[in-house]
Amino acid sequence: MTEIRSAAYGPAWATLTSVTDVDRRSGLSWLSGLGFNRAAPEDLLLRLLDCGEDAFLHRGDLPDAVVDAAAVHPTRKVRIGIAETGRLSPAQWEQLIAASPESGLRGLFVQLDEEHREARRLSRGGRGVGRAPHPDAVPPTTPDEIASMASGVPDIDPQSVTTALWWVGALHTNAAAMRQLATSPKLLIRRSVARAPRLPVGPASVGPAPGGPATWSRP
């Protein structure tokens, strides 16, 4: 029956019914699933990379040796795959960039590295600044966004020990944002502003005043 249909419909039908082609697709699916098997040993994962399989690189528990190998792998697809995960140390980003002779791709990797470095900086916060909820968290930028985020900050006991809110910490170099937030009735926000390494010219008092918002004076 298959032979009759193959003859009737030509090469297109023969390709769809090819046992070899079906076996290949099944094999690729099997390899992809194997990479996500938490019990798969390290050497097997390395062999999967050599087969061009990169989907499993999005796992969050890969051995360092596998990430190292993916970062310097000769296959462009594998290097792009590990870069897309963003789960590389600064040293691994450098290895990835150095292992990429293609100028356009290398430029893209440099840009991604800078973006992830900035995200890590924001997530760690500065001295006395809390961590962002996740590496991709973005602080508010407009006055309306700042006001909206500030409105959701809970009131705190004046005797409680606190760290600066991560998003306020990310705005510490934004003079306009600091002036806006310093007038907040929320003590935690005013304390967060007071954590700024350098306040804009003009503040008379910031944060600790429990009786009301901080005030600003003109120089």
C-alpha cells in the first residue's frame, strides 16, 4: 500500500513515510530529553554538546564543566545556546567571547555580558541595600512608576532594623527620583533614600524623621 501511494504522490510522500527520517526525528527527540535527565552523567552531557544538542543548557543545575565546554564549543549553535541562558560567571563570559571569532556574534556576546553584569549589580545591591527579587527585575523609571511602586510599600515599626529597598537603591544616582521619594510618608522609603552614598544638593533631612516626610532645602 505504501509503495503504491509513494508512486502516486511522488518524492514528497516518500519523504514523509521514510522510516529513516522518522527514526532520525525520534532520535533527536530522545537526545533532547536525555539532556534534561538529572541523572545523566557529566560525560554524557558533554557528548550531547558534540551532537549539537543545546536545549538542555537551560537547566539550572548544570555542572561547571559542561558550562565551560559550551562556552568554548566550536559549534556556533552551542555557544549561542549557553549565552541565551545568561547563567555564566564573569570568567565564563570572557571565555565565550574569546572563543567566538565571528565579529558580529562576539559583539552580541559582549553586549549580553554587560547586561548581565548590570543585572547582577542591581540584584546584589549596594551597602545596606536589599537584593532584587530576581536578576531580571527592573526598577521604576518615570515619576508615575516610582509613585505607584512606593504606594505598595508597607508601613514599618520605627524600631525595626531595615535595609534599603532594592529598587530605591537602584535609583540612588537619580537626583529627581531621590527628591521625589524623600517626601514619601513611608518610613522605609525615606530610610532607603538615606542609604544613598551621595545625596543631591538640597536635602535638609532624609528618612529618620518619624513625624512626616523628609524636607528639602534649596542651596
